[in-house]
Amino acid sequence: AAASALSMLASTAFAASLTVGFSQIGSESGWRAAETTVTQNQAKERGIDLKFADAQQKQENQIKAVRGFIAQGVDAILIAPVVATGWDDVLKEAKEADIPVILLDRQIEAPDSLYLTAVTSDQVHEGKVAGDWLVKDVGAKPCKVVELQGTTGSSPAINRKKGFEQAIAGHSNITIARSQTGDFTRTKGKEVMESFIKAEGGGKDICAVYAHNDDMAVGAIQAIKEAGLKPGTDIKVVSIDAVPDIFLAMAAGEANATVELTPNMAGPAFDALEAYLKDKKAPAKWIQTESKLYTQADDPKAVYDAKKGLGY
Ligand code: AHR
């Protein structure tokens, strides 16, 4: 026990000498805000000096922030990349400066030699889990789905769409009638859902809404209620993230299922970084987080209570 306490102390002391830049996307969702809090807490616990930059949803701000971190000579950079493409140049600059980069929660289209590792979920799988739930729930009944996509060009929007489509392929009773971006926000989710309801005969023709995140689902629930329909019953609601608010909606019978995405991407990222900087132990290029399905059968109120305080 004494030896392990000593090694923990040594590792904290090592981390305490590190400065890490974090380019965050913004605060579009409850999940995003929690990821920021968890990252800051993880850094504090390890004694890491975290330089935080909020990009307000713009890739150009992220690129500027990363260049700033390189100029400051930080020991490492965390990036939650808002979109999947356009990263090669700035990542090459970080590599030339010998600064390891770790991607958080979203993937990019670039050679993996340009970053140390990516801590993300399998986003295609997330979409598939959501779609599989719907397939099972609907059975043989005809079902017109409307889809609220995440930010255009972001890896979760691309992949969660793909996974859901894979799940419903071969089930000709389930069709995606409309699909549009709601930008991962509540406001946009509500707005787009209102337009779907209008376009689909006042909503009576819609059997389910699939939202790429819970915040858009919460916005959609509001729109469904305002249209005089019952979310969770008249229109099924399935989404991704598992933030506390969706469990409140599930407890009220207004949402049906969600797929969990941990906001703790920083813990595994810092573990990998410390091992790499200390022992030159290169991590796997992909550190995959879990994607657990929750339904109304999971005592949503209890899950809500357990989740509060975990960065949310
Ligand atoms: O990249 C992860 C996604 O981004 C989350 O599902 C969503 O809520 C967030 O804004």
C-alpha cells in the first residue's frame, strides 16, 4: 500500500508540472457544459495547469486557440473538434512543435499520426443502439420518424445518422420522413420540431423523433406538447447523451430512451498523456467510451438523482 501511495504521489507531482491547453467547442448542450466541468475538475485533481479556450462553435476560433497554445509552449493540447475536416495544417504545426494533441469526444478526418489519441464513443454504434431500440419498440407497426441532426459536418451528426439508418435498414415499416440539423441545442431542436409537426399534418403522422442529443430532444418534447400531443406516447422520443434532464422527462413519461455518453473524456485522456510523457508509452489511437442504453424501465428518477453532481 505504501508503494502504491508513493507512486500516486509521484504521478500527481509529475502532472503538477504540466500545462495543457484545452480548445472546447462552446456550451451548446448540457452534456458539453458537463464535459467542461469534468475536464477542469480532472485537471485540478491532478495539479495540471489547464488553459481553457471556448471556441463559440467556430472551427476558426479553435484553430486560433491551438496556435496560441503552440506559441505558449504548452506540454499538450486537448481539442474537442467542432467539425470533422480541416484540421491537418494546425495539427502538423503542433507535431512540428513536438506537442501531443488529444481529441476529445469527436473524431476527425485526418491521418492518425497527427494526434496522440482520440477519446470518443463509437458514434455509429450509438445511433445503432438508438435505432435498435426503436425497431424493437415499434415492432411491425408503420412508423414515420423525424430526425434532429447534430451540428452539420460534426462526427457525431454524421455517425449517429449512419448508425440509426443501419438499425432501421431492412425494416420497411420504419422510414425517416424528415431530417434536419438542430445544431445540438434545445432552442433549435424545438424550432425544427415545430416545423416538422407543421409539415406532417400537425404531428399526428409522426410516430417517433430521433434526436442526436438529449438537449434537442428536450426542445422537441416542448414543441410536441405545444402542438397538443403527448411526447413519449403519441410521438416516441429517443436520443443520445443521458443528461439528467432527459431522465426527468423519462420519469414524466415524456421521453422513452437515451444512450449514455460519459462527460468524463478528460480522465482517460490525462491518464494516457501522463503515461506517454513519463514513459513514452504511446496509447492506442482510439480510447473508446461506453454507450449504454437507458429506457423507462431503468428507474429514471433514481438515475437522475445519481447523475446530479457528476459535472452536470
Ligand atoms: O460530441 C458530443 C456531442 O456534442 C454530444 O452528444 C452533444 O450533446 C454535444 O454537444
